[in-house]
Amino acid sequence: MPRWLITFIALALGIALGLVYGWVIDPVQYTDVTPDALRIDYRTDYVLMVAEAYHAEQDPALASRRLAVLGSQPPAVITSEAEDYARQAGYPGDDLTLIQELSVALQTWQPVPGTSLP
Amino acid sequence: MKTKGFAWGWIIALILGFGLGLAYTWVLAPVKYVDAEPMALRDNFKDHFRSAIAAAFASTGDLERARARLSLLGDPDPAQALAAQAQRMLATGDDLETVQQVAMLASALQGGIAANPPFEMPTNSPEPEPTEQTVASETSTSEASQPTIVVDLTSTSTPLPVLTSTPRPTHTPTPTLGAPYQLVGQDTVCDVELAEGLLQIVVINATRRQVPGAEIIITWNNGEEHIFTGLKPELGHGYADFLMTPDVTYSIRMADGGTPASDITAPTCTATGDSTYLGGVQITFQQP
């Protein structure tokens, strides 16, 4: 077998071992993630929490500030995505109603210019 | 000699390849974290998460759901984590209502506020394991481990639990409701074990239960301080304290009104051997 071929095989084997080690055995650890990286079901539950609070508070500005934690998308979009997931996942009707209530409120809500989100 | 050199070349190529592989996986294309769990959140985002849980609890009064959600954050002692967060929020001047919600949930977890009556929640999974279907399902399965939840263990037709009923919002008792608080106790406390000048305040409602999250206003000749009960749940859900300065006269009242405690000063106590130290005062407010 030619020497260059054996070297190439060794190199390829090394790369393969490196990939397995870096992706499987010891992948990059994320311990301080931001909420936008949360799994969709956790994001949806967070939206449900905000919806539950909104049901009592009826404060769309406060709900928007809470939802802003989930990322830079508009709060109405975040709520709408959560509503879609909740519907697909078969959330109970009462929870769906709460998310819908928040979704409708945020679609019609106009933020006051100058108010900052976290 | 030629064979030995060849072996070294093989090893170097292997190591070089391994290094290239690592560089690719750790730098160029690391594992993307897109399905994180709340436990992995950065600390300040965990605070946001806890605040949202507390706000939802304040609205629904569903302690079991709040408890299940808090468990996702992986705090060793959720009540303590909430109490500590409430103190941080007070220190940073956060919205008082939000602070109260967090403090009240901390107290509720320790039994300061009665949770909703247990509700019947049909589920078909006997194992309290998280599923990837919904967090609501996860909540329900977590709740299945609580002794107060009625769980149907007979149906095992599908692997994923599906909720068929959810507890409806019932409002959490708020400490501001009811008649104004009355000053019912004002005692000098001489105890060398306590901090000098310690002002201890206990707030009790009409049913003689301690009230968490109650706001107390302490004023003196050139200052004012607002403190809340329930931030030290280990000392009582209606407990709050404050360190008095010697020779300063304080007035203490509930933010909701009622009878104030006036002319409060740290007393001088006598210890063994005729030495003196600064004592404390214990004040009790109660709704009639």
C-alpha cells in the first residue's frame, strides 16, 4: 500500500475520532443558555404562565415585557407560535383559551413609544 | 529505521486529523443548543422564569403546577431560591408587586398559604417521567407524584399522558384584603443571641395565620424604609425584621393603614456582670 495512502487513512481516522469525541463524547457544554434556546414545549409553558398572569392582570405591556425574555420576535408572534404548538400537542382547552386570550390581546395592543423591554 | 519513521508519520497524521476534527466540532460547528431545558438557563433568566411562575401562581393559585414548574429549574430548595430572589429584587428596586408575588410563592411552598383543594386529574401514565409532548403534560406527570392528586393508574393505553382537565384559576389570598391591621403586641426583647437593635415584626391575619408579602413602612426623623414579610420563611411567613440604630426613634406601620407603633427605640439591656447591650423590640400587627 502506498505510503501516502496510509498517511491519508490515518488522517481521516484521526478526523473521524475527533468528530466523535467533539460531538458525542465531550460536546461543547452550554450551561448559561438564553430562553430563546428553550425547547418548544418549555417555551410554550412559559407563554402559558404569562397568559395565566395576564388573565388576572389584564396588562398587555407587562405580558409583552415578560415575553420579550423569549427572544427578539414580536410578543404576538411568540404567543402565536405557542398557540400553534399547544394546539398540536393537545393542551387542555382551558389552557388554550388562556393563550388565545393573550394572543388576541397582543395582536391588537400597540406599545407606547419609549417603553423599554428587558 | 525507515519503518520507524513511517510509524511516526502515521501517528502524527492521526493526531493532526484528531486535532482537525476537534477544531471542527468545538469551534467551527459546535453542537447547537436549541432544545435547552430551563435548568440550563443563565441565572438572570432563571429569575425571569421564577417571576413568571410566581405571577401565574398569583393568578391561578395552583400551587402544584407552580411546584412542578419550579422543579424544572433544578433549584435544590425552590422556596429558598424564591426568597433569595425576592431579596435581590428588593435590593435592585424591582416592581413591588412582582416582589410580593415571588415572596408569596416562597411562603406558599413552605405552607404559609393554603393551596387550592386537590383536584381530580385523569391521567394514564403511572410514571412521573417528563415527556416531550408538552410541558403541561410534564406538569401533570410531576403532579402525579404528589400525594394530594388523584391519579388513575389503571389506564395505560397510550404512552403519553394527556390532560383532560385543568384546575381553573382561583385567586390567591392577598395580604391586603380585610380590615386594617391593629397593633396587638409591642415587647422588649433582651436576648444576647440576637443581633443588637433587632426590630422583629410579625403580621397575622384575622384567622391568626401569618401573612407573607405584607408591606411595612418604617420611618424615623430623616428616613423611611419599606420592608416585606415572608422573605425569611424559616422564621415565619409573616415575619420581617430591621436593624435599629441606637438613640433613633422609629414609627412602624402597615402600608395598608391601621394602627402604627410609635416611639420605638432600641432598649438597653443588662447582661450578666452588669454589662449592657442593645436589645430589640418585637411588634405584632393583626387584623381584627
